[in-house]
Amino acid sequence: MNWKEEWKKLVLIVAVFLVCFYLPVGIPRFDHAVLEAFYLTKWYAQEHVLLCLIPAFFIAGAIGVFVSQAAVMKYLGAKANKILAYGVAAVSGTILAVCSCTVLPLFAGIYKMGAGLGPACAFLYSGPAINVLAIAMTARILGIELGVARAIGAIAFSVIIGVAMHLIFRKEEEAKAAAQAEMPEQEVKRPLWQNSIYFASMVAILVFANWGKSDDPNGIWNLLYMWKWPITSFFAVTLGAILVKWFEVKLWKVLATAIPVIILAFAFPSMPLLAFAAGTIGLSTFTSTDKGETGEWFSSSWTFAKQILPLLLFGVLIAGFLLGRVGEEGMIPSEWVAAAVGGNSFMSNFCASFFGAFMYFATLTEVPIIQGLIGSGMGKGPALALLLAGPALSLPNMLVIRSVMGTKKTVVFVLLVIIMATGSGIIFGTFWG
């Protein structure tokens, strides 16, 4: 008998027993925090899994199957032109405008296909951070200075953090580049323009299905919101036509998927999620049963879903327990957060960056949260620090990043975001606070 191993098991059993024995059930804050954990997880499942994550999984799976490694390495690889690589990464993030969790399958897809660490991290940060609508809302609600500072900071951060990650892990990146140079050129089955339209249709479905309502009833953003589902439907039809024309999917399979979607869309116009869910089930069914490249597409997407989704849901559960939802409290009292980020000191900027990095912000929710904190005494410096760290990171986000690129790189990435957000907050608070 290995007594060392047995002692470890005994210590674990005793620790679990003590946690259960002293579990603070019945204490109002603990009970409420447990409820908040499940409320946030329920909200996340309803609002983000179907509309955000599932399209993102299909896009990530398509990257793994239909995008050649040569193409990824040409634009984002370790030996790619740096200006081109970081430019592509930043611009891609701007177009997608997704939250810190939705960007993860896409990041995992390009990273595993050979993208350099620097451009991949630039994309990882830029996706949630460089959100044009969120920046415009920041300028309108929190002031033009914060809006401009957020825009400049987010764009600069995506490049600086990417370059810093490349330099810190340059030996690994050099070895990766050398290995990529020896890889044989892959045969491309269809031209680039066809693949581009295919991906553009899926990205458009992801973007417009999640298009948020603007405060301005007369603006272009709100007009697009009013037409979001017809626009999403148009791109879904486009995707179906592409699958039939270029991917040799049988027409009857696409029609069998489309008919229930159309029926549900007209029968329940106030519940578009039903039609979207039917379309997702239909697409999953006919791709999963195909033995060709569309079957590989589903298999690749399913691999990402198995890796990422459990970690995200667990992370959201813990975030809800600790910090609660917007307007509600978890185990950490909101007064502590408000007190920690008051003024423009170094500690207030650091606390804003730190709390922002671990909190989960759905797209656009960071603006009203910061508006409330400013009303409680938060300085403009910590407000900017939270805006630069919060949307790009979260506890669920960190758990998934670690599973993709390892603990060491994840810790460095998180520290870079927190340090740079803190420094930016101090500088902004000094001159404009």
C-alpha cells in the first residue's frame, strides 16, 4: 500500500467533510449568492449559448476543416508579416464585436490551426474590447473623453498585448515557426472567394442574431435591430445555398431543415429563438450524419463545444456566486467594490482592473454598471481601467484560455491586461479625472 497516496486521499476526504460540516447554509448572504449563481447561469444559457456560442462553435469548426493551415500561417502565423498579422487580428475583432466568451471558440480555432501567439492574443483581446457600438455608448453616456480613451486604449492594447506575448514566449514561437516551415502545402479544394463568402455568411448570422437595441430610436443601430431577424434569415438562406452549391449537401436536407424554421418563424413571430433553435438542430443533424467534409465540420465543432462549454458554464456559476448579476449581490458585497474603486489612486485603478478582469460582462452591460459606480464615487481613471479590462476578460474566459494555451501563457495574458489597464487608468485619471 502506498501510504503517501492514502494520506492524500484522507486529507481530501477530511477537507470535503469539513466544508460540508461548516457550510453556511441559512445565512442570507450565502443563500442569496447560491441563488445568484444559478440565476446568472440560467440567464447565460438563455441569452448566450444558443445565439452566441453555437454559431461560434460552427465557425471555429469550419476554420479547423475548411481553412488551410497555409492560409492561417500566411496571415497570422509566427512568420507572417507583423503589420499584416496584427492588423488582421485587430480588424477581425472589430467586425465580430462579440463578448469575452463568444470569442473563445474562434480564438481556439485559429490558434490550433497555426496562428502565432501574438496575433492570436491580439484577436482574443480585440474581439470583445473593440466594439464600435459599446464605444459609442460609452461616449454618449459616460462622456466623450472616456469614449475616445476607450477606443484608443482598446486598439492599442490589442497590438501591444499581442506583441508582448510574442516577445515573452519568443523561443516557443521561433520553434513553432521552424516547424511550420517544414509542413507540406495543403491542397485547397475550393477558391478563397468561395470560402470567404461561406465564412462571411456565418459571421453575419452570429453578429445580427445578437444585435442589441440602441437607446437612440432614430439611429442606424436601432434600425438594424428592428430588422435583425429578417437580416439573419437572409444570411441563413445564403448559407444553405452555399452548402448545396459548393459543399455538395443534398437539397432535400437543407429544405428539411428550412421548412420547420419557416413554420415556427410565422407561427411564433414573438419567439424567434424557437426558429433559431430549429435551424441549429437541423444543421447539426444533417452535418453530423454526413460522412464527407460537412461531417468533419460538425465533428470539429463538437470538439470545441465539448472542450469549452462546460468550463464556461462552470465559470459563470462561480462568477455569479461571488459577484452576482447586474443590480444583485453575490458573496462579495457591492459596497466593497464601490469603496475599492473610489477616487483615482493607484489602488483604486488596480482594483478596478482586477475586479473587471474576473467579472463577467455581457456585451454593452459594462456601461450602465460603470455609470452606477461613478455615481457611487468611482473616478474616471478606474472607470477607464474597468472598461479596458472588463469586457475582454472574465473568470469563465480565463478557464477556457488556460485549456487552450496553458496556465503560464494565460497568467501572463491576464497580468498584461490588468497591468496595462491599471496604468492607463492612472494616466487618464491624472489628466482628465
